[in-house]
Amino acid sequence: MPRTRRSKQEAPVPAMPPKEYNETLKGLSLESVRLSNAQLVARSLPDSTKLTVGIDYSAERCAAPGDRVCVVAHCRFKAFEETPDKEALSICADYEVVLKSAKAFSDEFFSIYVDLSLPVNVWPYFREFVQNMLGRAGYPPFALPLLMRPASTLPAPRRKRAIVR
């Protein structure tokens, strides 16, 4: 993504002030997290001793009744042999998260929530799912990293890690 230069007077203004975000967040309660869709595609075990791993995460809102909010988190894990066109393994999981909200769940709140708070709820489920599926597919044990704060340390799309056998 190309970078743009900003003068000090043109500093970006957050879509929602942190205080307002925190107040809305306090009014949320987690009702459920469920695996709504999953897929494992495992090619034959690679001959190489290293794999490159890519992780992708996205989210979208879905319909929910009353004061409930439904969010679907799409998590993707891919392992490549030498280049991205030599995919050895793909694990995809969608998690439906249902929240009860005391305040309105605005678009501004949602855009921040999916980056900061939703991963805290979903990441442990996806870590366990990937570890379990890797074992079932005959791959060596591998644990995805812990979710670290700030959100920018969440494994970004196509971030690479090596798996060593």
C-alpha cells in the first residue's frame, strides 16, 4: 500500500474516540462462540524440512435478533513448500460470535472491534483448531503464536513463519 505524507496539521482523527469505544465495549457480553464452517485441504506431506506459513483473518457482521450482535470471523492458515504457488496445506475456520450489546453497535465501533477485541475471543479457538488439524493431517506439532497486544502484532495476512521438522 503506498504511503502518503501528512503534515502535523493533517494528523488522522480516529473514527471513534477511545473513551467512547471503551464505554461501548463495557456494554458487551459474550454469549457464544461457535465453529460455523471449517475446511482442511492437505496435500501429500512435503519433502522439504521447512514450510512457510501464511495467516489471514477477516470479519463481517451477520444478522442477529434484538439486542444481540453477530460477527463471523474468517481465519485462514496456509503452509507453502518453497513458493506461494506450492501450497502444502490449507486450514480455514469461520467462527460465529454472538454478543449482547447494551449500546448501539455502530459501524465505527465495529471497524475497531474486529481489529482489537474480536481476535481476543476467536484466536484461542483457531490456535487449538490448527494444532489439532495439523496432527490429524500427519504434520509435525506446531502451535500458532499467542495473540499479543497491540492489535498490529496479530498475525497479519501473509505473514511468514517457518516450521522446522
